Amino acid sequence: MGMCSRQERIQKDIDVVIQKSRAEKDCLFAVYPTQYMYLKITQIIHMCQVQRMMKMC
């Protein structure tokens, strides 16, 4: 077993995690669309507030 096969296994594991997280996000959006959108809007508002505060300093 060389370094390449280890790297390939790691990349495969990463791909599986990414696919699972996308599936969970899609499920969350399908089951709770209003709550999901509210969460995204809240994140955007918070990000804008932080950026505004950073500009004031």
C-alpha cells in the first residue's frame, strides 16, 4: 500500500461526508422549508451586522 491509496481512501471518506451533509440539508429544507429559510435569513443578517461593526472600528 502506497501513499496514493491512502490519499484515495481519505478522499473517498471526505466525499461520503459531503454527500451525507448535502442529503441532510436537502431533507431539512424539504421537511422544514420555512424554518430553514428563516435560519438562512438570520445568518445573512448577522453576517451583515458583523461586517458593519468591523467597518466602524
